Amino acid sequence: MLNNEFKKKFDAESNILKKDAIKGDFLFFMKKMDSIENTALIGALLRVRNIEDLQTLKSNEGNSRDLSDKATQAEKTADYPGGINTLRQEVADLLYVDGVHSELKTVKTDVAFIVEKDGSISNVHAQGDNFTFNRQAEIALYSISEKFSPALVKGDPARFRFRIPLTLTMVD
């Protein structure tokens, strides 16, 4: 709807300088909308993390011991539909690059998460030198569209710790 309104105003204007100003206003507006959406996604990430932390506190089981023991026994590891390259591409497509602030051209992070028994993901944590890239990577992982096929231990679905390294090269 907004695109149509800006387009109507743009098409109705005959002055080239005013057309350029309208285009600039549209691009500025869309960048602000991206920023607002990013802020909302960061808020959602914080809520998800808080819920996961509360569930961990309520749980009586030691999840990290449970996961490491099962990981060595897994007869089938967790898989993303289409494979790891499909997962990487989807994460790359979901990354909000304008939300990453860095003086360096290349930033890296390692994203660790748990694939649950139902194929959903939880406990996404990125570790790297760039805080903003870490947060954007976490948001992208939580936003993937497909569920994993879960790991199998003794034929039964099991939680599985998964790690994916990510690199972003900034272009001017």
C-alpha cells in the first residue's frame, strides 16, 4: 500500500528534482521501517531467551550432560531439509545486514543451538567478536522456515546440539 502511494505521488510529479526528493523520502522511510522491524525482532529474541532461561531453571535435568551423552550415541544426527548449504543460504537471506555495525570488512560468529525432539530449535547463542552480528545471526536462526529432522538415539528422537559458523563480508 505504501509503495503504491509513493508511486502515485512520484508518477504525478513532473519536476525531476521533486521526483528525486520523493524517491529519497521513500528510501529513507523504508530504511526506518526496517529499523523498526529489527527493533521488534530483537525484542522478540529477548522474550524467547527469557522463556528458555525460565524453562531451564524449572527443569530438574542437567541439559548439557544429557546432550553430550546422547550426542556420542546418536545413530542419526539432526538434519535440515535440503542440507547444511540450504540452511546457510536461508540464514544468509534472513540476516538483516543493515543491523550489523562493524569497522572490519569481515565478521565471524559461531552459532550454537539445540534441535529439539520435534525438530524445532531453541537456545540459540552466537559467539563472535561483533555483538551486532551475533544478535542478527540469532534472529536469523530463530526465523528459519523449516524444522529439522531430529537426531535419533536408539531409534527415538533426541535433542541434539548443533553448531554453524557464519561469516559476513561487508561491501561498500
